Amino acid sequence: MLKILKYSFFDLMRSRWSYVYFAFYLLLGVVLLFLNNDLSKAIITLMNIIIILVPLIGTVFGVMYYYNSKEFTELLLAQPLKRSSIFLGQYLGVALSLSMSLILGLGIPFVIYGLFKSNAIWDFSLLLLIGGFLSLIFTALAFNITLSNDNKIKGVGYAILLWLFLAIIYDGIFLMSLILLEAYPLDKLSLAGTMLNPIDLSRILILLKLDISALLGYTGAVFKQFFGTGLGLIVSFLMLITWVAAPLARIIYVCKRKDF
Amino acid sequence: MIRIQNLHKSFGKNHVLSGVDLDITEGGIFAILGPNGSGKTTLIKSILGMVIPDKGTILVEGVPTKNRSLYRNRIDYLPQIANFPGNLKVCELIRMIKDLRGKVAYDSILIEKFQLAPYLGKKLSTLSGGTRQKLNIVLTFMFDSPLIILDEPTTGLDPISLIQLKQLIHGEKKKGKTILITSHIMSFVEEVSDEIVFLLEGQVYFKGSISSLKSKTQQLDFEHAIASILKDNHAQNIKI
Amino acid sequence: MKHYRIHYILLALTILSVRGYSQNLQVCNGCHISSIKQAIAMANDHDSILVKQGTYKEYGILVDKPVTIVGENYPIIDGELKGEIITVVSDSVTVEGLHIMNVGTSYTEDYAAIRIKKSKHFVVENMVLENLFFGIYLEKSNFGKIAHNKIIGDAIQEYNSGNGIQLWYSNYVDVEHNYIKQVRDGIYLEFSDHCKIKNNVSEANLRYGLHFMFSNHDLYEDNTFRNNGAGVAVMFSKHIKMFNNSFKENWGTASYGMLLKEINDSEIIGNSFEENTTGIHIEGSNRIRYRNNDFVKNGWAIKVRGACYDNQFLENNFLYNSFDISYNSNVNDNRFDRNYWSNYTGYDLNKDGIGDVPHRPVKLFSYVVNRTPETIILLRSLFIDIIDFSEKVSPVFTPDNLLDNNPLIKRL
């Protein structure tokens, strides 16, 4: 698996898209920091962008990579390699190269700006950690889509739909149901609803950092325990790990039974 | 070498293989033929473990292939369409495949034979179709495995390379290897193969030497023999 | 440390100057005057009583003549939880440098470490008060000074705890440089006018860091109110000036940097509100000028409830608050102008430092959260940003005229 990972990773690190992606983050970091000159504001803006953009790029990129490397995958399948190692290797190659582009693209301008001397370093680390998790999750979801759809057009379509659903539609439905059910105690429901969507989950981690003052304004006991203690952080991270593990488990399950 | 028993595979409603029984003995060149959609590629992919059969067993060197991967170390496979990760260089791809299989490789001799040396430093995405196929052949033959499977090996080759491919195949045969070939070029099949396996409607319709095929169909040349099988079968279908 | 050294020097100077024109009585554990009560009984008007280092188990000390009581190296006055320790009923009394502990707790009487009752021209300075019920309690006493005191309570429940510094019908009092921690209300004023509350730190109190009602014409300057149960509450007062105070980390449902209720004609200038659940909660307050304040990382920087008219918010910084302004109605009679909003998304093409597009500080989402509080969990969601944006483009729920027409491009 490590060998496949290595080759996929180097293949991708040399691809044009990795550079585009890297350059985009580099530009974003530079523009936010040096034109704006406000570290806190830059980090807030970045957080808003990252929880939307990283999933989009992760799914689309993952889907495209899979379809484009189909023949190569077939070449690998004829080699004495386990199927799970081939797909996990490729998956990690994509996810890690995406994460690398993100971390380097944003990291370089922030380091130049003097991040290590500022106390925003924890916010920034959290940001990169969340970006990494989202890359892992959405690439895994992309591989799930492609393994179940041999048709490229369909696969790309589903990928975009998935993103649209998790990034926007889900929250719309979520908001509507909270408003409709406002007569009932909602704190458990609202936390559960958040846990079931990795984008919302990442958002919660960001809220814990940026908006704790506002979150503590709500009376619910479950909320208070969740946000007021370390519990929220721990549960959110565990859920993020689950969100990586579950699609990966399905990748392994499906790839063992698939015909190529 | 390969023993296939009662192999079934369908894709949706389409029954591609319906009870294939086949014994490939060790040594010699076997051509797998059949009309489009007769299940040639599916059969080969089943042997390689790329397609998972619905029913039946495949034994390679006496070992069932189901859920195993290491037996593929004993097989060299030449896929039909050769597409490689575009950002790798030719030499990197060769090194990578060697790295993945970890066996003795004859890459340098083959590279010389197919005159690929000038392309070694080039990216795979810049290669022409013919060069790719040559590289594909190099990647297949550079290992010394007892079983070789070639899926349409002649695609895109120039005459010189074709001759070299034939030499290569003969050379491997002399070493006592078993070689499976699918091809649409009948002259090529006739020239190289010892035995024919003819697939029709998901089953082995005929297995034997070219001469016995000719006598069975009462045709003088190989191409006509094949054509007559297809015609007969077509007529039968209409009768039913 | 440095701070204390200066105090000692000041103390020494005071003692020296007092010695010049009046009698000086010394109290110590082994002397023939071994209690403060005894010294007061023996003292003439304007005498000075020097309390030497030691522990004095006394309570109910009644100061009924104009004397100066000075502690040397913080002698301990231990009330043994029996009742009030010092009660001043005479004008021109100075108490300083004592370490008072163990004030009695009662449900019927408000025992204090020091109570000044119907007196004028008093000074309470450099005191350390510990394990107390009420700390310094002014009752109908005017023209005094409460300064450099350290009041450390151990309050756990509201019903059996008292306030750090309490002014009741006391005018023209200066409360300066005091440190108050963990009592019920840090500083409490009721019916007290023309007072100056300056440079105090009031933190970790059960209820309010500062609490005043019906107290007009007061000045609050350079104070820090941090991590108090309910922040700061100011109610039913007029002509208040609040300058350069810091309101920090007051977290909770009913916790405010500052709660303004029925406050009129006041000025709130140069204060900083940082990381509070609600920076300022305004109810029924009119004609207040908010200027040059910083609102940083609050849940809600300003929450406007009920009828608030003719308030002006000028040249403030609103930085990274979850919500900048929240209204519960869609009428607005307050003016927002020339503020800096970190949420501002407009541009400044003519480079005059003022955004070319007016800023709408009220988000639609704040109405949604107001109605269904659990929806706060959707904060910063793209969906919410979209509905906020559409509301911005054509306001339906938010007051149409609530805008800052001259949003600043750079923070002040």
C-alpha cells in the first residue's frame, strides 16, 4: 500500500492541478494577510472558505483522479497486489497531496507573515487540521461514488450533488426542521444533526474556537456541557475520525467485490 | 497450469460466461478467440482476478485464485489499452513496476530491443500510441513468469516491432512458458498459436489445434474456418 | 510588590505628618493600650491611633470621634465571625492599613468590615478585607474616599453573601484603585450621585462586577470588570459617564459585559468589551452616546431590546463578534455612523477611508436565533450566509434604515 501511496502521491504532486490548487491557497493566504493586515480577520475568512471549498475540491478532484487513472488501476490490479492496498494507496495519495497543497499553500504566507510569533498559531493549526480532515473525508466519499459508478458523467454529477447537499441543502433542511420543531427541546437534535454532516462538524470545531461567547448564551444543559467543557472538542474529533473510517471501510468492502 | 471449472459471470442481465470449463496445460501458446462479446476479456480478467466470478473455480498452478493476490506474481499480463499515470516518466514507471513486483527484470534488454532508450526521460503523457504499446510490451515481458497473458498485443505496432513481438513470444515459448493470447488478427493467431480456444455464447465451443479446427469445419484456411463457425452458429440461432 | 512599597512610604509620610499637630496613641498586643476600642475611648478629637503589627480579636468597634486609625504592617483585626467590625459614625475619620477578617454573617443585618454611617469626609485606604459578608458599606455618607483596598471574598451563594463596596444614599464619594474579588456584587451603588469610580478591578464576583441603580451624575473610568457571574448591570440612572472601562469574559445566558436598563442621557466612551456573551444589552435607554468603544469577539456586541430612542453609535470598532447588532423589532431610531465593522464586505474606490456601500450590521440570522435559540449551531454555515446576504440585499425582517452609511475601512 505504501508503494502505491508513494507513486500516486508523486504522480499527483507533479500534476498541474496540484499546482493550481497550491497556487490558489498561496494567493488566498497572501491576499488575506498582506492586503488586509489583520491576522484574526484573515483566519476567520479562511475558516469560512475552507469548510466549503476543501470538500468541493476533495470530491471533484477525487472523482476525476479515479476516472483518469482507471487504466493505471487496471494495470495495478494485474500485479500481485491486494485490491485494498491499491485503492487505499491511491486514496491516500490523493488525500495527502490535497492536504499538502493546502498546508503548504496557506502555511508559507502565514509563516512569512510571522505566525510563530503570534498567538493565532493555535487557530491556524486547527484550521489546517480541519482542512486535512475534510480532504480525507471528501476524497473517501469521492472514491465511494466512483467505485459505485463507472459512468464518469454520473460520477462527477453525484460528486457535485453530494457537495451541494452537505454544504448548503443539508443546513437548509436542518434550519427548517429546527424552526418547525421549536416547541420541543432541541439541543440533542441539533447536536446530532451537526454530527451527521462532516461540514457542520468542522464548523462546530471552528465555532468552539471563534464563537464560544455566543454559544454559551444558550441555556440548554446539553449544549452547555457540550460547548462549555472539553467534551465538544473530543466528541467532534471522534466523529471526524468516524467520518474518515466509515467511507474507507466501504471502499475496502466495495473494491473487493467489484469487477474491472 | 490453469484449470477453470463451471465458470459463470453475468453483468446485470447479460450472461457473459455461462459454465466455462477449460484446462490449459503447461507450455505452449493458446489463442482465445470468439466474436465480440463472447467473453474473451471477461475470461482473462477472471483468471487475473480483476473480475470476480459468480460461480465456479479457477485454479492457477493448482491453487484457487479466489481472494488471493500473490499468484499474480506468476503471471505477466499485457492489458488491451495501455494508459499510464501521465506525470510519471517512462523510466520511473519501469522502476515502479519493478518495485511493486520485486523480481528479476530484463528491462534493459527489452528497452534496447524496442528502441525505447530515447523515451526514458519523457513523461508518459507525451508518448504516441505505438510507443506506449511498446512500453506496455516491455513492462509485460521484463519479468520471468511462467504464465503470460496478452490481450490484443498487436495494437498500434509498426511492422518491425510486430516481428520483434513474435520473436519474443517464440522465445518465451521455448523457455517452456504458457502463453494466452487474444487477438482479432487471424494471421497473427495462426502464425503464433499452438492451440485455439473458441468461445461462443459464454461457453467453450471448440478447443484444439488449428488443423483439427480446419478439419472439423471442413475448411482449408483458418480464417474461413472461424467464419464458418460463426455462420453455423448464426443459422442455428435462427432455427431455434 | 512595588505597589506595596509605595504604599508603605505613603503610610509613613502620613504618620509623620499626623504626629506634628496631634497626640499619637499606640496599640499593640503587649502595650497598655492593647485594643483599638480602648484607644478610641482614650483618644481626643483629631488624634491618631497607630495599630502595631499583631492580631486583635475585636468586633463592634464604634468610631464616634474624628480620629485617624493607621495600621503598621497590616495588623490583623479578627472579628471571629461575631458581627460588624468597624462602624464609623463621626465625620472626618480615616481608617487605613488594617487587615480585617472574619466578618459575621447574618440574615437580618448586613454586617460589614467597615461601615460609615451618616458621616462626611471619611477616608478608607490600603485596607485588606478577607472572609467577609459586606466589605465597605457607606450609608448616607458624603464626601469621602475609598481607595487602594483589597477585598477578597469567598462567596459561593448569593443569598448569604454581601457586596464588596456598597454605597447607599452616599454622594460625592471617590472609589479608586480597589481590587474586589468573589463577593456578591463587586461595587454597588444605590441612590448615590456625583461619585467617581476609577481604576478599580472587580472580578469573579457571583453576580455583578458593578451594579448601580438610581444613581445619577456618576463617573466610571478605567475600571476592569472581568469574569463576573452576570457582568455589569446599570439601571434607572441618568447622566452617567463611562470612560475607558474594560468589560471582559462575562459568559453565560444572562451574563452581559454591561446591561443597561432605563439609562438616559449618558456617555459611554472608549470602553472595551471583549469576549462577553453579550457586550452591551440595552433596554429602554435613550439619548446615549457610544463612542470609540471596542467590541471584540463577543457573542453579541450590542443587543437592543425594547424601546431605545435616539442613541448614537459613532466611531466604534466592531471586531470579530458572532453578531454585531441584534434587534428584536424592525423599527430603529438609533444612529450608527463611522464605525469600523470587521464584517464589512464593501469597498472604497475613492480611497477616502470610508466604504462606498453602507453597512447593515443586523443579520437576519440574529432574528432566527432570537426565535429558536438552538439554531445558533448553524452559525457560519454557507446556507445562513446566503439568507443573510439576501436579507442584506432586500431587508424584510431587519429595520430598513438601520445602516452605517459611512463604515470605516480601517479600524480606529
